[in-house]
Amino acid sequence: MTELPELSGRVALVTGASRGIGYGVAEALVARGDRVCITGRGEDALKEAVEKLGAERVIGVAGKAHDLDHQTEAVERTMEAFGRLDFLINNAGTNPVFGPLADLDLNVARKVFETNVISALGFAQKTWHAWQKDNGGAIVNIASVAGLAPSPFIGAYGVSKAAMINLTQQLAHEFAPKVRVNAIAPAVIKTKFAQALYEGREEEAAASYPLGRLGVPSDIGGAAAFLTSEQSDWVTGQTLVVDGGIFLNAGVG
């Protein structure tokens, strides 16, 4: 980013943000003046993302989202670097398996839940105790439309995202009135993570969307910016579907 905006005074932690949706969210928050800590598994990719976003206002902490020590380090490093932690965006996730639930290896199911759900709760707990409990803020969980309806061949992922949506509601109830907690449920976003869902057939895949295209990370970045802004001060416990209209196709006709 060549020209940095005036500082907003707010600080965010975005997990799984070296690329894809997480990077798009971090980019949107930096663009409005927030300082941001991003996390990711790969040290090199994380370092590159920090440089692109602007090392003057962004730090990176490498590690696995489900690792408790990593969660602690990310929150502590954010507090040390910026002195506060207003917003948490839980984006880190995994989907290592495609196939029916009937044949799913339960150890794989545990890994999916550990990364997609338990890690989000862990980051929320640590952010709450480090800053938000006394000072307020907002949490945004990146769920999926797969958590709202059956999704063939990605059932484990969908079930974990349904759990994340309920986690959002539970935390919204517990953390009110200090902290607002909402979720975003994207449809297919053009990222490496979702590549298997559209690679080699993007035009065909996009044709089923009423808005005529697949999503891009900035679509989710804009939604996250809204849910962590004053414009959404009376919104909590909600799941914002950002799907290009794909759910409209479930109607009659």
C-alpha cells in the first residue's frame, strides 16, 4: 500500500491472514486506518503479507491456529506492539477432506473442529481477557454458507461452520453489552483454499450465481469492516450471508 490513511486508533487481530479471505479482511481494516496483527502458518508468506500491507502498521505472528501457545503469543504480541485489541476476526480454517460423512475418518473430523471451531473460541477467550472485557470491541467469525444448508462432499466442513455460527450466538449473548459478536457466511470465494470448487470451471460455477460471478476476498473484507464499525453498533449475534445471491436459487421457479 503506497499511501497510508490516518490512524483510526483501533487495533485488530486477523487469523489466517497471509492470503485469501484473511488477507482481504486485513487489507480492508488497514485501508481505514486500523493497525493489525495477522497470523498464518507459513513464516515467509506471512512476512510477504506484512510488507504488502505496510510494516509500519502491521505485524505478523506465525503459528497454527489451534495451538494454545500460538494463540497466547498472537494476543500478547498485539498488545505489546499496539497497546490494545479492539477487533478479532477468526478466519483461520481447514477443509482437508472431501467425501460423505458416512466414510469420514473421525480423526480428520476432530482436526476440522479443532481448527475451525475450538481455535476460534480460544482466540475469543484470550482477546476477551486481554482487552475486550474491560474496554469493549467486536468479534467477527468467518463461517460459510456450508454451515447453513447441506453441502455435498464437504459435510465435515459444513458441520464445523454451523457450530461456528452457534458459537457466534453464544459469545454474543455472553459478551454483551461490551463486545458485539457476529459472523460472515461467504459462498465460494476465489482463493487457493476454495480452488477445488471452481478450478477449470470458473465460468460454469459463476453462472449459477445471480450476480454472475464468484466472490473475491475484498467482498468479505468490506463485510468485516462494516461489522467492526460504528455503523453496526446495534448488530450482534447475527450471520451476514455474502453469497452473490446463490441462496436465491433455492426458491421455486
